[in-house]
Amino acid sequence: MPASPQPRIVSDLTESQLLDRLLPLMDTGPAERVGPGDDAAVLDLAGPVVATTDVVVRGVDWREDWSEPEDLAVKVVTQNLADIAAMGARPRSLLLTLTMEPTTEVEWVLRLAAQLGQECRRYGVSAAGGDLSGAPPGFASIGVTALGVLDGVSPVLRSGARTGDRVAVAGSLGRSAVGLSLLLAATAGSRGVGDVAAVPREALAHHRRPSSPLSQGPIAARAGASAMIDISDGLLRDAGRIGRASGVAVSIDSAALAPDLNWAERYLSREEARACVLTGGEEHSLLACFPATVEVPPWWRVIGEVVAGEGLLLDGRAVPAGGWDHFADRPGA
């Protein structure tokens, strides 16, 4: 008898058949008493649980002419685990929701799942379960819910900053925005991958596959950080969120941003580089405030201070927040 044709698109498979292919690619871990396969997972997590969720949507958060499924897997895991780290917690488990049109290629889904499994192993988290759903033509989204544990420390909130605290960052600033800016310029009026291939690889790396200094969240919490946030929507916007929540003003010193500005200016004009560093989103570095009575941990660099008042200051002058807004008219990344 002739061999059965290999399934090409997800509608060639039943949901159970697709799950049978996906689940072996995903990691389960010791946090789970019951993993994928039942109505819900059962997790063994000691103490308070920190939970967050995020979703990326095709055409809004990614474009398929410059994002591979592996890129998306890294992005959705990083942005969720960075939120866990920003609370001072250690990530333990993920739940995945995948919504896609029936004509989605099976290979695309398997590549996404394989990279998700690799990211779980990289960070020592388990894939506890999730959901698959069909969607109208052209629509696709990937959602992740992340769970973490505090390991005996108190959660670090946005609302704890006080006058006199030092403002510090762990990680880079503006690199994801530089990559996005170059991608948009390369593909203006075009959907061709040849244009994307001309963009320097180093400038694309952080936008396509962002990284976050996840271990620094718990380190900052143990060191006595008073407030912390994941830089997902831009340095100024997220610093402003700490200020508003804490009832203070955040003052940034642009001289402390010189390493980031110098890197960005390798690819963009000074004005464009400055905008990327101050307002570029999807960086997933950590921003924290530390009282003067505690030592700022290694790998953190001080870039400003908390002062009396409200709003944002840059070199002593009030500035607008800028940054990413999900409901503004902005191009998809």
C-alpha cells in the first residue's frame, strides 16, 4: 500500500494528533504533579505564586517576512519571564495558548514548539500545559502565562520608590528598537526577505530574540530594591510608571546612557539612536530603585535618582514619557 501523505497544514490533523506531535517537544519539570493531558495541570509551588500573562499577535507584534517561529518562541518566553523577574521572583512554569488558522503549516508549529522547549530547558522552567484554538484566515496569536516563586523574599512592586533612591538598570537599552528601526527601513514599500538579509545581524539579534537578565530580579530583591519593572515599553515610559505608582519623580542622567547611545549610533543617526535608547520597547532589561542605605549589586549600573515631585526628568528637565502604546497607530514588529 502507498505510504500515507505527511500532514502539511494543521487541518490535516485532529487536535489530538497535533498535540501528540507537540507535547514531546515541550519540557515538563519537577514543579508539576500533573502535566499536560488532563483538564488542568497540578503544580507543586512553595509559598506565594507570582503570575503574569502576555500575548503576541501576527501583524501587530510580529511580521512573518522577518520573524521565524523560533524568534517568536524566544520573544514570548522572554517577555513573560522578565515580568516574573521584575517582581523579584524565580520563574517555574509556563502555560501556552496557540491560536491559528487551519492552513497554518504543521512544520511552523513544530518549530515553534521545539524552540519553546529549548527555552524552558534554558531557564529551568516547565511547560505545564495550555490550549490550541482555530482562528479566522490571516489571524494568529501566541499567548504565554508564566508562574514564578519568591523563594522567601517579598515581591518588589512599582510603588516602593522613595526620594533619594538610586535608579539602576540591568541589561541593555535601545537595542531591540534599533533592530526594529532598521527592519522597517529595509522593508519600506517591500515585503522582500532580501531587504531584511541586508540588515546587520548584530542589530537584528536583540529585536528578533530578546534576552533578559532574569537572575538579576531575585538578586535585586535580596539586595533591598525598593521598586522594579521590566523595560518592555521604553525606558522613559516604564520609569514613569514607577514614578506614578510611588508618587515621586524619576530623574535620568543621559551621561550614564553613553554606552547604549554609542552602540546605537553605529547604525542610526544621533537623534534616532537617542530615541531608541530612551523610548524603545521590547528590551526586557530590568529597571530598579535602590535606597541609599543598600549596595547596588554588580551587573547593575546607576542611571539616575528618585526625586521629589512627579513625572520624568532628563538631565534636570521635564520630558514626556514616549515609548510604546498598544493602542496607538504604530507599525507591527
